[in-house]
Amino acid sequence: MASGSTVGASDWGSPAHEFSVPSGPAAAEPDGVGQVRRASTIPPQVEQEVWNACMIDLFGDVFDTGGPGRVVAVLGDSSGVQLRLPALADRRNRWLMAAHCGENFGSAVHSGRVRRVVESRPHAAVLLFGTNSASTFWTPRPDLLDAAAESFRSLIDATDSVPCRVLFTVPVRPPGRSVDEDAEGWTTVQRTINRWITSIDAAHHPGVLVIDWDAITRAEPSLLLDDAHMTQAGITRRFTLIHDAVNRCPTPPPV
């Protein structure tokens, strides 16, 4: 199967709107599917960094930074929300920030956010999704992977009219809130999602560039706070990778 271009560390060198992170040990509580969330902790730095980023989610459904340059849309979850401040400061491109905390493949499509982004006719769309489609309350749910695969295909199909799409593989490592017994489940979920991303058929879905964020963060673990959320160095690196990838996208023909 032909796939989109994949970029690794050696190539580059050096329901949405809701997010709640309890402090300290988590009390056992229902996760909505008849199971009980197991007690574990999340590092305070992760909690504060992600909370700060998700507060920026108050911008609304799709936030347009304005400005000159190519129109670049960002869809995804809280890791995409972390890029909003760099996007606001950037004057090289016009950014349509449509990432939201808690977003998954299906909610991005069913909420209409993907449609609204596509209707804005961006030059490129950056799809920054983690494991929300196959996890609940920091617990991996391999049993949800079949449904997640359908939602992933719908997301890719729905963005086919965008000339260039940039995707990142997900780091294969447990989240900060996970417990040891979930390690195998996380590996299954993360590797499966990466397999979907790296096997997108370029013949049917042209203009896809895949950046191997898993390899990059393995080489530089200081870029991450946990499995998905970034340190300031990670935010800067990812934003630079996106900017460089967008520059590699073909220039769309004049309308």
C-alpha cells in the first residue's frame, strides 16, 4: 500500500470543549461505560500546563488569527490547543485554530468543525489527534479501536479536498495518569493509531505528509510532559515542524 510521506527525527534534526483534571490521587468514579476509574496521579506540571492550554479553548469553535500567508487549519485535541499561543504570535501564516480539549476523530467530524474548516478552503490542515477515540479517563480501550478506525477514515475522507494535510504519529508511551497494568493496552492503542496514520493510501488521499513524532520524542523525551502534552520546548519544536511541513506543501492554484 502506498502511503504519505513520513518524516522522522533524522530528517528534521534538532465531547469537546470540556476538560477536567482532578488534583492529586483520583477517587474511583464511574467512567460512563460501567467501569471504575482506578486511582492514579498526574504530575502537577502536566496538570497545570494542560489546564492553562485548555483555558484558551474559550476562543470558541474555530478561531481565525487573521494575517497574511497561507491559511493553515489545526484540528485536534488538547495537544493542538497547546499551539494556539504560538499561532497567535505567528505572522507568517493565517491560522484557523479548531482544536479542542477532549476532541476525538468522530467528534471533530460530527460537531461540524471539520466541515467549517474545509469550507474555509485552507491551504493545509494539520490533524493533531491522540488516543481519545480509544480511551476513557486515562484508561486504554482497545475494544473501541474498530469504531475509532471508522471515525479515522471519516476524518480523512472529510478533509480530502484540502490540498495538503499534515499528521503526526502519537508517542508510544503511557500517559502520566495511567497505571502499570494498563501499559499493554496503551501500547496496543497507540501503535494501532500510528499504523492507520502511516498507512494512508496516497493514491486515494493525496497531499498527506506524516511526521514521525513518536521517533522524534523518543530521541528527545524532554519535548513531552506525558504521552501527548508538550513542554514549552515541545510546543516550539512541533510548531516549527508544522511550519516547515506547510512550506513543503504544494502551492494551490489560483482561484
